[in-house]
Amino acid sequence: MKKLLAFILLFAAPVFLMANEDRPPIGYDFLSLRQTQQFIDKMVHRHHFERSYVTEMLKDAKLDRDTLARYTGRYKAGSTVGTWSRFRAHVLDADTLQKAKNFTKDQHKILTKAANEYAVPPEYIVGFLTVESKLGTYTGDYRILDALATLAFHTNRMQNFFRSELEHYFLMCREQGYDPRTVEGSFAGAMGCVQQMPSVYRHYGMDYNQDGKKDPWSIEDCVGIIARFMHQNGWKNGAQVAVMAKYEGDKYKTLRSNFKRRYTLPALKQLGITPTTAFQESSASFIKLSEPTGDKVWLGAKNLNVITRYNASSNYAMAIHLIAQSVR
């Protein structure tokens, strides 16, 4: 599951970055495909679905050409991963940051509850919710059945993964009483306030507000989901997340931004990078954010890597960090 979360950004970027249907879904006979019939057989024999039910659902599925185009051919950096300029424009703008501050006040009770129970700071929970769905206001308008059927039954670089997600989607809908034809989400089938794929939802979904259902569109449930995720992935409360660093000049070209690799502080110093305030760990990842005025460079602590386990992107993690700094 951690490996799944670690690359989820490759196919389920925050919905505000990609909600753009250039070509609407069209009717398509999925039932004529042998692999669709094999999938129906699997759902009947392994999971005891009625054949007529699965057949009826897939008969209604449409071909989502916009979704398929994103996964055809080789993966191109930036094609489904948000660039720093996008994050800066969409979630680090003054209006969004103010909404995040208002949300922090309005949801103080549930945020404090989650923070205390899971030993995580509430401002980072807010950061996750802001980046993933602008605090629940942008959860996607792609029909999940269309997106997952398209990617499950048409050749693309992640077809096996999406076929598994379609299986989880049918199971999720049965468990939660959803009509598979009506649920909407991202272009790749991610749902709700924290944009979970069906398999991730089935693993991490929770009824945090205790209203009797695990609801991926419930802000309160999503607060609990993110708090638990951070806790389970090793968040150290009170420890650093990222520290701004300095270098000579306006552009830094020696190292590439990379949250996966860690450097000792002496090694970074030899490369011209020094923290602007004391860094508490013996090694750090190097993060570079290109701004109009020049490159901003940061040293990432282990807590920053916890964020990337939900979405494997330096830009994503730093956007959450900067939102958290703004609302704390």
C-alpha cells in the first residue's frame, strides 16, 4: 500500500490541476471486448456479483478519450504531475491561503481532535486538504466508471493497475451502497476531499465523524484519514519539515531537486548550499523551486518524506508545507 501511495501522483493529480475535459466521453461497446468478459467472469466467480449487474454497469460505461490520452505512450514528466508554477498559481495564491486560514478556524474542533489523537499538526492536515481538493470544493467531475473502464480495457502504460482499481471500485460501491454509474472524481478515478483511488479508499477510508459511513466526500472523515496516514507513515510531531537554504546567485544548477536522495550537511555546504536557520538532522533532501525572481532552495527533513508517501512529488510536499506555514 505504501508503494501505491508513493506514486499516486502519476495518475491522480489534485483535481484542480487537471479538471479539463477537452473531449467528452462517447458511447462504446466495452462488452464486445474479451478482456471485459474476463473481468465480468472474475467479479462473478471471485466476488459473487450477479453477472447481469456487472454487465449492466459496464454496458453503461463510456469511452473517456481525455483520460485515455493521458496514459497512452511513455510517461512524460509534468503531464500528470503538477509543476511548481501550477501549485503556486492554484493553491498558494492569496485567495486560497485565506480560505485555508478560515477553514482552520471553522474546523478547529475536528482538526484539534485529529491532531491530538494522531500526534500530527493540524496545519498540515489543512495543507493536504487544500492541495488535494481546495478544502473539498474541487473533487472532480469525471464519471469514475467511464475513467476506470477506459483505462482497464484499453492499452495504456498502467492498464493492469487500473483494471485492479475497477475491481476495487465495484467492491467499494457494493460495500458502501453506491451506484457505480453516479460517482464522480478525477480523470483517473480518484475520489473525494483527499482524492483516493478505490483501493486506497478501501484501505484508509474511515468514519471519523461517526455518522455511520466512511464518506470520502466528508471533510471530517478526510481530516481523520490524513491524520492517520501521517501518523502511520512516521510523522514526528515537533520535528522540522523543511528549512530554507541559501546559495550564491539567482539560479542554482549544480543539483536537481530530489526528495528521494539525502545529502549530509557538509556535502551540501561543499556544493554551495547552507541552511538559513539551524537544521536539526544530519542529512537532508535538496528541493529547488523555480520562482520568477530566481530559484528558492530548501532542505527537506524526514517529515517532508512522509508527505511524499501520499504523493511522490517535491512540489506537492512543498506546497503542503508552505500552506501549513501560512495558516499556523
